[in-house]
Amino acid sequence: MTEERSKRHGLVIVNTGQGKGKTTAALGLMTRAWGRGWNMCVLQFIKASTGNYGENRAAKKMGIELTPLGDGFTWLSKDIEKDKALARECWELCKEKIASDEYDLVIMDELTYPLVYGWLPIAEVIETLKNRPAGLHVVITGRDAPQELIDFADLVTEMREIKHPFRTEGLRAQPGIEF
Amino acid sequence: MTEERSKRHGLVIVNTGQGKGKTTAALGLMTRAWGRGWNMCVLQFIKASTGNYGENRAAKKMGIELTPLGDGFTWLSKDIEKDKALARECWELCKEKIASDEYDLVIMDELTYPLVYGWLPIAEVIETLKNRPAGLHVVITGRDAPQELIDFADLVTEMREIKHPFRTEGLRAQPGIEF
């Protein structure tokens, strides 16, 4: 697997924009890669570690390492220093996973938020991506991806909301679809 | 499950646009829903029935009914009558699956193409969606979703290409990422 990996051109893929489907498409890549027997890990920056969503349940059944790193809604608490420290802690784990050379695919879900808030320096993230093991694909999701990240990435897609049932029909998020 | 289903507000979800992630996000929903133990089927209009892509392999391992209905590239053959007949055949199977009331989620991957080509009447598709069992979520993917479909759908996302490695770096599609 490592030999195959080193021959591959690893991509940095960014799913951004205000619409749905950023995390969902990352989960789709996860599924596709899992179908091919790849090693991968999914690190979720915002999702609470207590979450038991569709993706957590699926990853468990599939034997995929999916780690919710955030603290859910308290992530956006009034205690900025705590949030910053948590973001730093999460990022250190990401760096470790990326450098380990154990994975074919590393997904960092909602990484853009700590970048946008200025809690993590974008230069450090780019540097880590630049120095990643050959052949490692990385997927980053979240709104408002910084321009430096877009410039560095290989594949960037913007998910645009054309129509959303929460707005048009007042419907709430539904299990199995939204989480 | 049927009781739970009938209480739910089923959504019609459309992933369209020129960018990546339309099918991939549908596979993400599939994974999430599978995590919750839903019954689902994936009907692929364009993918060749001989395909053994990441998603085919994953669906097989997950026990998900994923049916490639198309005939691959010969789908866009010079024999329009053959293509039309194949599109009709595929659609009849979709109608059957939708009406069966056996599923929580039906994904019709790349359905927009036969619609755009005029091989299937959009009115018939809308009618089928309108009369679907209560609580059934339907996902439709493909470029150039017709306006009537967008008008009828609950959730519509446009995947926009911001940057693509085939263009910027001349890279080819890669297994595990693109298919």
C-alpha cells in the first residue's frame, strides 16, 4: 500500500461555500476510498465528541477512524481562549496523523472555521500540507476557505445554496440527511 | 420503520452544477443514512453496469443495493433510439423502486442527463416524485437540472468548480477520489 501511495499524486481537495454538501461530499469520498480498501481518518473540528450522528454510526460499522474533536456548540462559546486552545489541540492531532504516513486519505472536516477565526495560522496549515507524505490525499471542508488555501489546493469546489427547505418550508434538520 | 417513515417529511434533494461532488455528496448521504439503518437504493443512470468503482465496492461491502443502469460511454452513442430505450427502461425501474414503499432513500444518480437530452419527460418525473410514498427522501444528481425539477425540489445545491486539477495541473481522474 505504501508503495502504491508513494507513486500517487496526492490531492488537496477543498469543499467550501455556503451551501449543503461540503461534509457530505467528504463522506462520499470516504466511502469510495473505503471501497478500495484505503487507510483513512476523518477528523471533525466542530462536531461534538458526544455526537452519535449518521456518519459516526456508519464509520463505526465500517471500521473507519472518525474522531469528533470539537465540543459542539460550546466551541463557539464566550471563552475565546478555551476555544483557541481546543483548536490548537485538534490541529496538533491533525499534524500527527498527516505526518504518520499511515493514511491514504485524511479528512479535516470544518477546518476552515478556526482558520477564519484566526485561531490557527494559515501559513502553518499550508506548510503541513506541503510537507505531507507523497501520495496522501487531504480533504478540507468548511465555509469561507481562505484564499491562501484555495491557491494551494488542487481541487476546490464551492457548494452554492440554490434552495433550502429550512428557509423555503421552515423544515428542521433531519436525521439521516443532515447528520 | 414504515411507521417512522410515514411521519417524516421526505425531501427531494438535487445536486447539480458543473463542479465535482454531486454524486460524491449523494454517496455521503447514502453512508449517513446507512449509519442509521435506513433502507435505500442507488440507481445510476450513466455508470456502466460493468463498473467496479470505489462506490460499487463500498456498496457491496455495506450491503446497499447500488445498480449501475447505464451502458457507460456507449450511452452517448450515435444510436439515439437505443439510448432513449435504455433511458426509458432505467426510469421504469426507478418508478418501481419509488412506488414500492420499501425504501427510506432512493438516489437517482445522473438522472438529469436523460432529462436534458429530452429522452424522459420532466412532467412524468415530477408526477412520480409528487406521488411518492410519504417520508421517502429522493436524491437526484447531474448537471443542468431542469428548472421544473429545481422548482419542485426541496433542497437544491449547485456544485461550482473553483479549481480543478485536470485543468490546472493536467492530472487524470484517480481511483478512490473520482470513482
